[in-house]
Amino acid sequence: MATNTEQNAVNEMSKENGFHSHDHATTTAKQRKPYDYGGNPLAHINTGESARLPAFGGEFQPGLYKIDPNRKFANPAPLGLCGFALTTFVLSLINLNTRGISEPNIVIGAAFAYGGLCQLLAGMWEMAVGNTFGATALSSYGGFWIGTAIILTPGGFEIIHELELNGPLPFFYSFGFYLMGWFIFTFILLLCTLRSTVAFFLLFFTLDMAFLLLGIAYLLPFEGAPQAGCLKAGGVFGLLAAFLAWYNALAGIADSSNSFFVVPVAHFPWSDKGRQERGKVDNSDSRGDQTEV
């Protein structure tokens, strides 16, 4: 056992070096973990401690992702998908001249409220949970439906009336340009789904074809009306896109707590999930470290 004299000598030596064992304990105590204010919903950080999930249309994620367990937001993707699906469904039936209805007046309310506002909100919530793709897509298509409703509102902004003062062609051409712009945008999103799931890819493929065919129908009018064949073909692809949107929404809603079955989404064989199922090398962790530094 050390004597008092020896202990005093050790203490004096510690003082000379500017260090005390008590000070060390105090410093360690001060280096506490910062308080987590309920989790940062904007954070999307791969810590390497949890599994990264494969692409999934129900989360509107075309690539590997990790759900933040501390996030305070529910999955907003099904809401946006359903808003898009219903509005597209109604307008596509009108494009097909179903029951002789060819005027799109009835879709204006859904375009403003459900396909527009609700989908735009879902896109903003996707931004909050860190899903860049979902935020860009849902917010953009929400804006598309609001913009389309503004164009089609009778007597509102008088857009159609002003363009048709000298005939229908100026409106047809202008609306065709508008649809072609959305075709290009959707094609960009389509490229990001090539490594996801079949259901997710087909949603954007059918939607892209709908925009293309509808754009052609208005750019190549026949006898004072949009080209009927392309208009109906665009309506068919629009219906397919609507049902695929509902399908992906169901995949995001249905789970073991509320459904007796799991909705199949069919991963592409070259996707990370497909490669894993075939026993190929899994590079998901390395890819996650590179993309989320």
C-alpha cells in the first residue's frame, strides 16, 4: 500500500503535468452523446449497423434505402400513388370516350384536390423522410395535375379560349408541347427504375407511353380534333398506369398487420435483390457508403 508521502508525490507530479484524475473523469462525463430530439427526419445516413433494403415501389424508392427508425413520418408514398391513380383513371376513361363522355370537366376537381394537392403534400413529406426520388416524382406530378386543372378550368384563366380565338390548332399544339415535356421528364424518372422492381418500372413505362401518345395526338390533329387513334392508345396506357399506381400503393400499405397476403413486386434479376437471390456478390454496403457520405 502506498504511503501518504508517496501518494502526495504522485499528486504533485500530476499537477506539474497539468492533469488530474478527477479532471479526466469530468472531461469524460462532459463528452456525452448529444440529445436526439426525436430523430432528424431529414437524415438519411447509412451507419452500416442496419440492413439496407432493396428497391420498392411501395416506398417509392428505386434503389437501395434504409428506413430511419427514429423518423416521425409514416410512409407518404401510397397517398401520392393513390391520388395519381384515381385522377389518371378518370381522365383516361374520358380520353377513351367511355360512355360517350369526351369533355374533361369532371376531372378538374380531382386534379386540383386529390391528384394535385394531396400528391403535392405527399411529395413534400417524401422530402422530409429523405427520399429524393419520391419527393421529385410525387411533387412534380402533383404540380402536373394542378397545372392541368388550371388549363382545363372553363372560364377560369381562359387559356383555351385565348388560344382558340383563331381556331383549335394553337391550343392543340401548345398542349402537345406541354405533354411532350412531361414525356421527357417521365423518361428521366424511368431510367432510375431500371434496377428496381417490375411493378415499379412498369408504372413509369406505361405513364411515359401515355404522355408520348397523348402528345402526338395533340401535335398531329385530324379534322379539327386530336388524332383519335393516339388519343385512345394514350388512354389505354393511362389506365394501365393508374392500376399499376394502385398496385404499388397496395404494396406499400399491406403488411402482416392488415393483410392475409404479401403483394408480389418481382425484382429484376439484375437488381441487388435479384442478384442476392441468385447468389451473386452483394455490393449494397459498399454502394451505400459511396452514396451517403
